[in-house]
Amino acid sequence: MTIDPVTAAAATAAISKTTSWLWDKYGKDLLDKASKAVLEKSGREGKKLWDERQWKKSAEKYLQGLYEEVSWLRVLGKPEGQPIERLYTDVNVLDKISAEEWYGLHQLQEGYEVRRGLRWQREQRQDGLKLAQNSPRLFILGKPGAGKTTFMKHIALQTIKGNLGDKIPIFVSLHDLGNKGLAIVPYIVEQFRVHDFPEAEPFVRQLLKDGHGVVLFDGLDEVNVEGQKRDNLIAQMKDFIKEFHQSQIFITCRVAASDYTFERFTYLEMADFGDEQMKKFVFRWFQNDMIKRDNCWQELADKSNATLRELAQVPILLSLLCLVFEKRNEFPRGRGEIYKQATDALLVEWDASRNIKRDQVYRNLSPNHKQMMLTRLAAETFAANEYFVTEEKLARLIVEFLNGVPGLKGENLDGVVVLQAMEAQHGILVERARGIHSFSHLTLQEYYAARYVMENEARGTLPRLTQNVGDERWREVFLLTASMLSDATNFCELYLRALQTMMANEGDLVALMQWGDVKSAAGSEPFAPCRAFYLYLALHLTRALARARALAPDIDLARALYRARNLDLDLDRILALDLDLDRARTLARSLDLNHVRDLDSDIDRALYLTRDLALDLALDLDLVREPRPLLALDYLLSIILVVSHILAVMGSRAMNDRVEAEIKETVMQLDQFCRSTYLPELQTSLADLRLSGINVSNQELKSFAAQLGKIARTHRDLGHDWNLSRAQMALLERYLQANRLFVECLNLAYVPDRAAIENQILLPPGMS
């Protein structure tokens, strides 16, 4: 891949302009002095030793060479470099270093969005380039793969283009400098001298003293600490900064390796990508394939991929996700595969790809041992509901693990030192505040917790995991575990057993489940989706009817509909379990009775959309087959039951021409369903339903509701008053959500006898 010709041409023009400025500012005077000194020393007189053309050519070679060096970035998983200006996405920095803050566990818990992302809410984000343009000295911290080197290269490119004023960038890889063992000024001078730059050292010193240099010290954490190499280099850097304080000087370092102080530097931290930056990066990655670009971002932005977006906050991991999508045109359903690649990248591949060998404080730990230690830490802390952990506890857990590693038993192990090394080298664990640590992303903690369950199945981890069935906090752990097990049969059986245990002692709920099973058996296979349909329907209709009855007659219809709105909000859950009802779900979500204001239009809209939804169900479900036409009929009949009860509560003041017309039309729609499902007795009973018109009395509305309820119970076994308490309804809701999660797990798992598992979903206790 080559640099865009337009971009290259613009850079060439900028280099030519900068070279002319350098000659006017330094070249002529320096060469005149040098020539004079040489000639005087030799006792000769004659022409200059160097000319303008030669000097400018060397200056151009330096700038062009630096441009070519910083114009490329290495992307993990791609053998060739990529043009930085093709992928670069503007970065933000935080004005506070999180690890420097003094917060307690309780304050952190309040300050972070704990459920997803662990993102600090009070952070102040600033544009990184603008800060670089206006700051004399910056110390830029960041997690591994946060884009620190890319940002420094971007600053160098912007300096070459003249966007930081009349200045010359000097890029210093501290890893390379430490390996060469040179002092800083000779190292910089050598960068000019290799391009045949005449009188390079006096030029460099004068340039820096005049404040026309932008010195970019990149990767302080990459300098080996052994033999005091890093300490010696830091001492040199401080002397350099003192001598050339007029020039801009920027330093980058990993967050956990920054236990050094540089006076009069502004300390900043690289911020994670936000949604807009993720989108720009994806669009730049796929700029030559707009279809794949849009598909990738659409999948990444989907709410079902919230955990992937956590990884995408880190540039190195976002590039990994783009690479996966580029190869597969989708993200794998089993997230464990992606998380393994991501953690391997952070643990090994990123440093290896740049030939960086870091200090092995825990040098006897193989990558596999590191993974095992992280799984142990995640399992312990997640089970204890700890997202943030004190340094003391983490250090203790680390030492406990290391005592079992071959070659380390009996060693004087320091858990804090190992923790600091892990944070500096990998970024999977981070210090959130002084002495308080966490996994960098909740999804990584969940992944490692699931991996621990999977790898220790023989030690009884699955029964302990399924004790958490019904706890939403364990959702991702269940999904990841199911997807990573080589055979998930035992997992599924234990999960189903836990589901039955949830309901075993609830007589009223068991009766309701038995009713749902009977209703589902009245049609054709599959039973499980039908059971889900009827149980969700019973739950939400029971809740809506209970609330409607509780309303006082003087409460207006809008409030009644608002109180009963759970039905439309949860309709997609009623229908989603293995039923492909996209149009129905879309219409259900549009049935938003929360914002209705006018009584007449409220009930008008409710009835109209209910009838329209039934028509769409008829189209989408192909009503010539059982049991789907019966599902559609039962759904419509149940909705009309709710509406009739609301009318009975609100009385005649809720009636008008439109309401009457809609009720009649809905009853006609039910008549059509009866014809298509061959239910003549129900059809006859519905035909006897009558309302006298808009002048209907309150008593007549109550009678209409009672008559409709009797018809539903007699002919379709619907409309029962299950008389559930609030606690029972909450338990049933939790049970149904846990079943839905089980279906998601099953869709990711390998199970040899899948049919046997599917047939047990939502069975009443004692029937498996």
C-alpha cells in the first residue's frame, strides 16, 4: 500500500517551504561561520566549503526521511504497514490521570458506569492536537494500544506541514536510544548527519535553543529498567529539558510505568475512543469498500454488540475487530474467539510485533500462566461482585496463584510488583485510583470469569455458575461459557434444573405454567416458543388488568393506558423467542401510549394499531398453518380484553364515534380470524357482542367487558384472573428473562442432542 499521491505532494511542498525557511534562518549564517573557521585554521583563503544547494538538499533529505518514517503505522495482524493518514482518527486526552486520584471503593462505584464500560463520568476530554499546538511540555500517558506512538507520529506530520508554526520535528524512539547507549544530543545529531547534513551538531543545538524544535520522546516505558538504564536515561532527559527549555518537548509512557516526575510538564492521559471516533476509524479502515464499511459499523453499533464496543474503545483492539470483520464480513457469534485474540494481542503480540522485550518481573510466567492467573483473578472478583479491588487483595490473590507455579515456590514473591508489571505491560488490569484496581473493561473480566468456568469444569464450576441463573449480572458469563464449552450438554441440563428450582415452590405460578403448556400443546410443534408466548401474554395481561382495576373512576384514560403500557413495551419479548416476527415487533414498539394526550385519539390509536398488528401477524406468520394463526387470534383477543376493561373503568366519557368504529372493526377482524382457524362457535359468540353507540352507559361498558371475558375463557381458555401478587409477577418476569437467556446460550453452544434440550424449555416443574 502506498501513500496517497495528493497527500505526498502536499508533504513535498511543505518540506520545500520549511527547507527554504531553515536556510534563511540558520543555513547561510552557520555555513559562513563554519567555512570561515575552517579557512582561518588552515591559514588559507578561498571559496566556501558548502553551498546553499547542498545544505538544502540535506535538509530536505532529513525531513523527507522523517516524513516517510512517521507516515506509517503497524496494524496488528497485517504484515505490511498502513499509511497513518489513512487510518488516523483524532484523539482526545483527559485532563486528570485516573490513577493519581484519591477515591474510595464506594466513590468509584458511584462515579463509574458500573454495568457496562467502567467509564469515568467526570472526565474532561480535550482535543489532543490543539493541546500539542499550545503546550510547551506534555507528558502523555496511555494504556497499551491506546495510540500513543500514533499520536506522536501525527504531531510530527503536522509539524512537517507547518501546523505547529516554524518548527522542525525531532522524533526520538526511547527504546532505540536506550539500546544504542548514546547520549540524547548525539543521537539527534546522528539523525541529521546520516543525511549528509553539514555542521549538524551546531545546527541542532542552535535550533533547540531558539525554540524551533518539537522533540518527541516516545515510549519511556519501553526502556529496560535493568542496569539502571531507564534511570540513567531519565537523568539525561531532565538535563536536556533544562538546557533546551525553549523548544516544545513531549513524552509518552504507559500509565502504570509512569512513576517518574518531570517538572513543569502537563500530565495527560489518552482517552478511550468514543462512539464518534470508533465510527470514523471504521469508515477510514473500509474507505475502499463502502458496503463492508456500513455493515461493520451497523453491527458494531447494534445494542447486541455492546460488549464488543467496550473493546473497540482501545484503538489496537478496534483495529483487530476491523480485521476480523474484513476477513469474515461478520463478527463471530461466539465472542470467546474474539476475546482470546484480543487478550493474546495485549499479552504477547503487540510488543513482539515491534521487537520490544520488556522487563520480566515475573519472568518464569509463560503466556499461558499469565492467562491462567487472569482467569483466577476474574473468577474470584466477579463472584464477589467486585469490579474495583484494593491493591492489597489483588496482590494477595496473585501471590496465592504464583505459589502454585513451577519454579516459583519458595521465592520471595511480591504481589504488588507483579501487579504493577502486568498493568504496565498489558493493560488488561489498570489502576483506577490510588490503590484501587480493576480490569480495563468489564467485558474482559466477564470473559476471564467464563474462561475459568470452562477450563475448570471437572472441578465443579458449572454447578456453581448455574446457582446464578436469574441474576442479570451474570448474563455475559453465561453466554461466553456456553459458547466456549466443547460440549454444553451438562451446562444446559444444570441451567434447566435451576430454572425449575426457581418455580418449584410457587403453586400459583406452577398452575399458570401448566396452563401455558396445555395451550401450547393444542397446536403443532414447536412447543417452547408457544409456551413462551402464552406465559408472557398471561404475565403482562394480568399486570395490565390488575392496574386497570386499581384505577379510580376519575382517572383519565391516558393515565390508565400509561399504567397499562407494559404490554406494548414487552411485546417484542412476547414474540421474540424463536419467532421471526420483525414486522410485528416493529409495530409493537411503535405502539407508544406513553405520550398520548387526547382521550379520544388515545383509545382510537390503541384499537387501530391493535387491529393493524393483527393483520401484519396474519401476513407474517402465514395463517394457513397451525399454531401461528391461533397465536395471532389469541393475541388480538387478549388485547381487546384489556381495552374493554379500561373502558369499563373509565366509563362512557371515553367513548366517541372513532372509538365505536374501531371496536366494531376490531370485532370484525376477530371474525375473520375465526373463519381462517375454523372456530364457528367463537365466531357466533363474538357476533352477539353489541355496543349501543357513543351514548353507551357505564353499565353497558362493564357488561361488554364481562361478556367478552366470558367468551375468551369459554372458547380460547383466555382472560383468567390469575390473581398474582407483585412478588409473583416479578418472579415470573425474572424466570422468563432467564429462559430467554438460556435460548441465547443454546444458540451459541454445541449440544449433540439439541432437540432433547429444546423440548424441556419452559416445562412446568416436575415434567422434565
